[in-house]
Amino acid sequence: MDLGIAGRRALVCASSKGLGRACALALAAEGVHLTLIARGADALAATARELRERCGVEVTEVVGDITTPQGRAAALRAAGAIDILVTNAGGPPPGDFRDWSRDDWMRALDANMLTPIELIKASVDGMIERGFGRIVNITSAAVKAPIDVLGLSNGARSGLTGFVAGLARKTVRHNVTINNLLPGPFATDRLAAIAQAQARASGVAVDAMLARRAAENPAGRLGDPAEFGAACAFLCSASAGFVTGQNFLLDGGAYPGTL
């Protein structure tokens, strides 16, 4: 299926590893030129090199932290006029809410709510003027079914979800859509870190905890990041112009609800 976005330009955040990298790979395979930002220079360079060699697209690398004003400014300056924005940032650490200070909450809000909003603010009007825009926010399955040890993430990402729900209905008439992707248990470094914390709390090995997570999922496995990237690419496609303000849960069927 031709997604109709070859030659478009995208900014993909936190894209050297994990789900951000998977989204970048899927977009590059469709001929999208990319600006990537991540904190780790080596991993970022390796990802950028792979995309150029495999897909023949233009890839601009920005080493920086997208959750800081300086990082956002550098990424937006390098990306220029973008057609596609994929927001993403590492989630806050797990823990008990009794141990979190106001500063902990502000860091979570900055990373997982306010940073995406700032990036949308900086790019959405240009998309509207050009008559095409696709914004995809990588949030979390915890928006749909909160995870007790991820209270910082639950709160910050739910705030972003509420903001998007209002804005997405205003931009769609200009062919600018805004949607959220809610990952469940995908095989990423983030999942491994959460499993490590859970393993310590329950006194089991990390490998055993990951195996348990896989076995408990209705799919009987963890998600492949490539599956997530494919979903992102579709939401960024020319064919997805009638889809906006939605929360797409990719969790192997773990969420038990009807709606």
C-alpha cells in the first residue's frame, strides 16, 4: 500500500532507540525525509546511517534533549517546515506517589505533556497553511488502564490526551490530524527498566519477570517495535485524513474492556 507521503518531511523525537526508532524506520521506508533527535550521539548516528543506507532518504541528526527548551529549539531549527511530527520522550521512573516531590511531577509534566504541546504549537500553524499535517503522540497504554507504579506517567500523559482531544477537532478541516499511539508491552529498553523495578520489588529475576509479562498477554508475547512503527506510518499517511483525536491502543489485547 502506497501511503502517499514520499518526499514529506518529519521530525521524530527520541528516535535513536525503541518505539521512536521504529516510527522513524517505518516513515523512511515510505520515502519520508527525517530529522531525528536523541540524547545519545552514538545510537543516533547508527540509526541515521541505517536509514540513509536502507531507504535513501535525507536524515538530519540533532543530539539533544527534546524535553528542554534548547533541545526543542535545535530540533525545530534543523527540521524546518515539517509535514509530520512524532512526539516522544522517555517516561518518568516508576515508584510510589508518596515518594514524589513537586519537582518530580514537574519533570514528568515537562517531558510527557508540555513538551509535546510546545512542539505542536511550533508546527501546527505551518501545517495548516500548507494544507497537510500529521501529528502522532507516543503516549502509553496507561492512559487507558493506569499502572499503579507509573503514577507520574499516568498523570502527565492523561493531561496530554485531554489537550489533544480538544485541538484535534479544530485542525482536521485543514487536513491536519492529531492522534495518539498507546503502546502496551513492547520489547524496548523502557519495558526492561520497568521489569527490573518490578523484579526487585517481587524478588524474582528480570528475565523471569519479562517472561511472565509475555505469557500473561493475550498474544502470548511482547510487541515487536516494527508493528508499532507500521501503525505510526499509517496514521501519518495521506489516507488517514479522516482520523483525528483518537487513541490507538497497541497492547496485544491486554486491555479487557469493550470500549
